[in-house]
Amino acid sequence: MSELSAGARARANIALAKYWGKADEALNLPAVPSVSITLDPLVTHTRVRFDASLAGDRFLLDGAPANAKELARVGALLDRVRAEAGLSQRAEVVSTNDFPTAAGLASSASGFCALSAAARAAAGLPFDLAVISAMARRASVSAARSAYGGYVELPLCEPSALAPDAHAAVPLCPPEHWPLRVVVAVTAEGRKKVGSTGGMIHTAATSPFYGAWVESSPELAAQVRAGIVARDLVRVGEAMEASTLAMHACAMAARPTVIYFQPPTLAVLAAVRALREEQGIAVYATADAGPHVKALCHADDAPRVAQTLGATEGVLRTLTAEPGPGVELEAEA
Ligand code: 2P0
């Protein structure tokens, strides 16, 4: 039954305007709009094979069986594909990341987006980016944005929407619109981190700043969007730093606190600021639900930024990424 097998690749993305908080936990709808860049060379490859001889779904991640929690999230997406395609077969999912997970970059966005595309194709469903994005979003909100290349927005889903389950990301500008660079500063690992899903649900339930975060986010996303269209790095960078620090401040004010920063995180934020204020380099920083920092700059400045961040105390290594394409089907290896 080789026709019930397909592969896809998708890239990680970094949010310039951050998603943090859910409007609907069951449907996994975001409480705020977000804007991102899809990044090369941070690629996940995923193959899905539906097979009547399997007793249950299987999920191999980078060569090893995934844990029960990861398998359950994958199985939930497969169940939706099976229901839509009228299939009953269990599936084998084999996923590999081209980038080391130790690079400090979440692979859930690229992983769930590639899984959504591969599972749908394996089940014989048509290739439709909006549907792939919506299905990926249901598994992990940030994964919706990896469906498209370059600069991407996941807008707010209006409460009056007729089909909230179809809520998907939209492409803003293709990769060639603006060849920025993202220099990732991988910092020393600290104590075990709080996962994104748990961190944001706890933030929404207990942080006194959560209402202000939700209220102020659309304006920041609009600034990022306008700055991207105008290729205005100052405008994008200022709004990105404001969104990043508002998200972290909101999480830090939760009870008990959710702190993703480690000492090297602050050292890198200070180094980025010094590059900007003392060296005149247009570079801006962001950080997600972890201690690593990503710096956004022009391509010409990327080597200098990477050198400075690589020499900052607590930074293990740097990696430079650039805007890349959206999700693609892959032929059998
Ligand atoms: C983002 N993050 O916009 C934000 C910024 C982390 C900080 O999306 O619960 O894995 O699976 O929908 O998408 C990480 O959260 O959360 C994330 P779920 P997800 O990229």
C-alpha cells in the first residue's frame, strides 16, 4: 500500500510578535496575533505511512521512539486526518531534524507542520497550505506559521468566526522580500524549563499583567507587520523587543513565577544593546520559552553580530539563519 505513504519537510520559525496565551484551550486558538520568519536551514523531515498491520501509531523522532506525551500529540493529529479521509489504519511516523535539538531551537513548529502535510498527503487528501496550517495550529499554535515561507502572520480568530477549527496562518511576504539574518546565541542550559503550553496557561491564570498583554499585543503585531512590508528594521526591531519583553514580564509576574531567562540571556541582551548603542549596528533581540537569544539584523552585519554574541559569557555557540520556504512535500528517499 505504498500510496498510503508520504513525506514532507518544514522549517522552524521565530516569532517577531509573540504568541503567548490561548483564547480557547480545546481548539488551541491563540489569544493574541503573532508574526514570524520561517527559517533556513532549520528543517524537519517527516514521513508518514498508514499500515493496516500496525496495532497502534508509532513515532520515531531522530531515530528513537518518542515518549508517551509526544506520541499522544502526534496521534491526535493522525486521528483528525483519519476521520477526514475515512481511514482506520494506524500509522508509522518517522521524523528527523536537520538541526540539533541541542541548538536550543524548538522543533515542535517545524515538526507538527511537516507532520500535518505528510499525514494529509499519505491519506490521499489534497495539498492545501491553509488546511495544513490550521491542522498544525491545532497541535501547536506556532506550527501554523511554518506552513508558509518568509514572513508570516497568524491573526486573531474572531469569536464570531464560523469555522474556528479552520483558523490558519497567512503569508505576508516571501523570503526574497527581505533577506534579514537571525543569529541564534545558544546559552548554557540552566535548570529544567517550563514547557510553553504549561507556562502560558499558568501565566493566563495567575499573572496580573496578562490582560494588558492581550490588550497590547495587536498593536505590536501591527507594527511588526508594517515594518516588514516597509523593510524598516528599526520599526520591526523595536516592536519585536517590546513584544518579547512584555511576554516575559507577563510570565515572570505569574504566581509562582515563570522565568525563562538565565544569566547568559541577560548578558546577550546587553551585548545586543551595546552593539546597537555603541557600535551603531541595527540589531535587535528576542527570546522564546527558553534561555537562548535570537538577534535580528541585516545580512552584512550578521558575521559581526555572531562574533560578538559568540564571545559573550555563557554563550556555547551561535548559528545564523535566514528566511526560508514554507512546507513542501518530499519524494520517497
Ligand atoms: C511564539 N512561543 O510565538 C511563542 C513565543 C514561545 C514564545 O509559540 O501550546 O509550542 O503547542 O500551542 O506553539 C511556543 O508555544 O504552544 C510558542 P502550543 P507552542 O513562537
